[in-house]
Amino acid sequence: MLTAPYAPSTSNDEVLIASRALGPGLRQTELSIPGIHCGACVTRIERLVGGLPGVERARVNLSTRRLTVDWRGEALPPFVAALDEAGYDANLRDAAADANDGVLSELVRALAVAGFAACNIMALSVAVWSGAEDATRDAFHWLSMAIALPCLAYSGRVFFRSAWQALRHGRTNMDVPISIGVLLAYGMSSYETIHRGPHAYFDAATSLLFFLLIGRTLDHLMRERARTAVRGVARLAPRGASVRQPDGSRRYLPVEEIRPGMTILLVAGDRVPVDGRVVEGRSEIDSALVSGESLPRAVAVGDRLQAGTLNLTGPITFEATAAASESFLAEMMRMMEAAEAGRSVYRRIADRAARLYAPVIHTIALVTFAGWMIATGDLHRALTVAIAVLIITCPCALGLAVPMVQVVAARRLFEHGIMIKDGGALERLAEVDHVVFDKTGTLTSGRPRLIDGDGIDPHLLSTAAAMARQSHHPYSQAIAAFAARRAVPAVTAVDLGEQSGCGLEGIIDGKPYRLGRPDWAAPGRESDGPGVVLSQDGQVLCRFFFEDVLRSGARQAIAALRAKALPVEILSGDHEEPVRCLAASLGLPYRAGVTPAGKVARINALEAGGRRVLMVGDGLNDTPALAAAHVSMATASAADIGRNAADIVCLRDDLDVVSQAIPISRRARDLVNQNLLLAVAYNALAVPIAIAGEVTPLVAAIAMSSSSILVIANALRLGGHARSGAPVPAGVAALRAAVGAGG
């Protein structure tokens, strides 16, 4: 285990101050615990803290390494002291995230050292296997021992440190048997080398470290992705805001010091720091974070603002209605962390197999050693046979069984324009039985397009385009783009101004024109209805209507998903009418006007009913839902935060990649199960022979390498068209039952 540099645990007074009220007598505390690294840590901490008097609930997020405690009473329950006694440092700051770069660098360096040592020792071992004897063999053994020692000291400390911490506090974890096996293999090999024995197996010890470090590094990167998504949302919050004082002066305050009732001044281009209500001015707000809709929302006095949304056009003054910790943006981050904690309950196939492997194999090796000692009384012989059992059952084949298939599957998915971030997502994708799509930016392009523009008089189109080119509003950009394609004559607008939430007005050829909302451009006339109008002196000259274009491949993707008997639905934050029209054209059920929390609630309800949901989205408002789903996919046009939160990212605009990814993942799942079956069958055959003492360390090393080659060759079979719904062999079904069905 790697942890952040040691920091003293937070004091009870600091924790009490940082706690927040949830209701009458109920408070919540969040702590960072960088020492969390496996499911056993999660279970132990939740039981330890959850059993304390006054604690209502304790929940650990394995990905972000945070503990959330709900508790009652005047006095703080002693969970900080209990954690410290159990060997876990608890801090208010996110120490795991602060030290992330150092942890990853240390893992990569350890992996490089182990790989270098394993390759060189393997090269020396080949010479020994080829028949080198006496002085030559001894020299190669001494060289191998010299190379392996710094490898174990540097790369092995990743596991040794964790094992020692666990044993020192009276507990165990997966790193304990790993450390014992590596040290025992090195110690026995050193004994053989010093006494000029014919066999040494430093290659097995270093190779084992190398493969285990690969898994540890990938696991760290996967968890960092989850933390990155949460931090990406946090970066949407400004650090502070300009607050108007009672005497009329302005004072800049950090966002943490803003309280309900304060009056905040917001200029164009600023993000809203906390939830509030407009008291002066009018503007347009980018509310994509809330609704996913790309069109700006006009706000005026009395309208609500939500933290994280962007002020686009005019200055406004608003009154804060919530502190930063209780605002919309903070709630989004809490939803994401809660969703990620729920997903972390899912245990990958390799994790479940490893959980069974370690205790079984090390128990067999221990029993073998004891049996040979009782039967022969020969310590050297008993240790040699026990080491042979450990080598021949080295989990290299098991360690490669899953990642090799995932590497090949990731390459095939990449060829289709799909990037998958971790193996766990590939496994979850194969289990999907329900698909949820966002609308704007996912099923549609998110960019409005002018329709029926060919019927507009070219002179009026030129006039409207002259004004529209000066605005960033999506409707204005659509008009300007259409005029450019039509190559209409260019005209010049002067004294051009933009009214926030209304439209544009200016002078063209000495005449005043307005382009914008019908009730503003031509007030009092028969100008109500959808779209945008161009008017002169209050007289409507023409109307512009828009539509959101269906994304390429959307119909094909939905048809393919239905052909696989997968239910599909739309969850959108957009208004009822556009969502209803799109859903009707695609023949899909839908829900419109859904908030980010509503999307999470719908996904949770589906999964509570036994569904495994694939969520496909793009916008900021989709981020909690992407984290909450069983597996998630972001479109090519998704915001950076959405791409970080998703398990899978489309690299092409064509939405048909969604239906292509599922069959590939299911074929990969079949091959993973086959590889696990091969690895178990190999051990079932090899272990009895090794226990009987019929296998030398040399033969054990060759057998171990052969099993690894076998699973690699099987993984390379992932090619051609992926099969879905293929029958599961009886042996694989039995293995699934033994390993467990997952989270």
C-alpha cells in the first residue's frame, strides 16, 4: 500500500467545527483517510466507526478514500481516536488527493525497477535452464541475487509497508501473504545460492512483484479518475465574490465566508458562487450545469440563481439564499461522491478471484511444509517443496487472465472510436440491461439549426445576419451560419446593442431594427409564438424557426439496442415540448425537466429494481448521473467534467458506437471467464504434483510461464465480430458461481 506522507490526525475540536447539521440533533462529518486501499479496509472502518455510541451511519468511499459519518448528540463520538488506534490517520483535508502525484510517481518508479530486475534475472535464468553448471551457474545465481535485493527493497516496499502496518495493528490484508511469499522465495533462493545449490528462483520473486505492481498502478489510476471528476465540478465554483456592504462599499469575500442574506454583485463572465435570488438587473445565464440545455436562460428580478451557473451578458445583483456548503454545486459534488461510493461496492472479477486465491494457495503451501517436516524432518526439503508450490501457483496467469483480455478489448473498442478507462467498466458494460440517454448534446447535436430559411427574403436575411454576427447566442450563431452558407450580400449595422434576455437592436441603412424575442421585438403586435423575429419600428418582417439536429447514428444505435432486447429511455433537463417531439420521433419513453438529482433518483430506482443501467450523456448536469449509473458513456462533444466522470468516452460523433461497444464487452467477458477457468484448471493439475515433491523449482518456473502464455493466447482470440448472448460453458458457469456474481 502507498499512502500520503504522514500527517497527524485531526483533533476532535477541528472535526466538531467542520461538521455540518443535517437536521435536529443530527450532524455529518467527512474525513479523508489516505490509508484506505482495499475492500477489507472499507469493511473494517465502517464496522469500527459505525459501532461507536452516537454514530447513526458510517460510509467509506474507496475511490476518494473518504469517510462520511452521521452522528447524534452534543459530544463528538470518538471516531478519530478509534481510527488512530486502528492505524488509520484521519484528516479534514483531502490528503490522498494532495499527495496523488507523488504516489503515482512512486508506483511508476517501483514498477520500472521491478520490470528491469525481472527481465535481467529472467535472461540469466535462461542460461541456467539451458545447462550452465558449477561456477558459471553459481555466478549467474549470485548476479541474480544482487539484482533482486535492491528490487525487493525498493519495489517490494509498496507491499511490505502495508503488510507491516496491518500486522502492527493486529489485522491482516492481501499484502501480508504477498509479502510472505516474495520474502520466502528470495530467502530460500539466497540459501541455495550461498550453499551452491542447483536451483534458485529470484526470477519468480521479481516477476511476481512486477505483475502485482501493474495491477496496483492501474487501480490507483482508476481511483484518481473518480477523484478528478469530483474536483472538476469543484473547479466550477469561484473562489470568492464581491459583496455589497451595508454602507454601499464593496468587499471581496472568499466563497466559504458568504452567508445567506448577503448581497453579491456579479458581472458578465462570472460564475454564480452560491445559490441566490436576483434583486437588481437582468441578464442571460448559462444553465447547462442544471438542465443540460445549451440555450441561455433569461433572468430578471426575483428569479433564482444556482451555484456554478455562468452569467453571460449583463451585470446583476443577487441575494445569497444558501451558504457554499449548502448550495447546488456542493450538492452535486455530494451526489457524485455518494454515487461513486455505491459503485465502489462492485468488485471486479479479478478482485474476487484474488480474494479466494491468496488464502487458499498460502494455506496449501503451509500445510505442504508442515507435512514434509513431519514426514521427513528435513527442513531444507520441506521449504523447497513449499516454495515449489508457491512458484508453480504464482498468480501470473491469474494476474494476466483478466488484463490481457481487457487490453485486447480496449484496442478493438478504440478501433471503433471508443475509449474505455478501466477494466471494471468493461465488465460492467457487459452486464447492462437498460440504457438511458440524455437529450441535448447526446441524442441531438446541442446546436440549433435554422429551418425553412430558404423561404426568407435574402435582403431580410442579410439584415438579420448583420446583427446576429455580433452575438454569441446560439440562435444568432445559427442565423449567421445559414446566411454565410447562402452567401447573401453583407450589410453593416451601426449602434448595435444587446438587451440581456431579449435580443439585438441596431441601425441599418438609417432604419432601426430589432432581432430577438417576439414580445420584445414587436410588443403589442401579433407576434407571440416560438422562434425569433426581425422587426422594424415594431412591425414583424420575418420569423426564424430552429430545431436541434439529431446526432448522426442515433436512430441506428437505438434500433440496434432494441434488437438486443435492451429497454431505452430519455432523461432530459430540457422543456417538455422539445423532449416530447424527439421521443415521439424515436418511439422512446421520456422524462423532461429532470434535475441532476432527479436523474440520479431515476437511475437509483431502476437499479433498485434489479436493472444494470448504462447512462449516456454529455453535459455538466449529467455528471452525477454518469457517476451513479452501473456504467456510463460520454459523447465526443461532452464537457471535460462529463468525460472525467464517465467510464467510457466516445471519440466519434456517430452515436452508433454505443450499440457496438456492448457486444465487444460481452465477448470479452466470455474470454475472461475462459481464462480464469484455464488458470484454475492449471492450478488444479499442477498443485498436487508440486505437493508430492515431484516438481523442481526449474519445472515449476517453466510451468508457471506456460500457463501465462496460454491465457495470453486465448485473450488474442478476441477478434472479428463480437458475439452476444453466447451460451456459457458449464465449467465457466461453475467458476462464476465459485467466484461470486459481483457487487
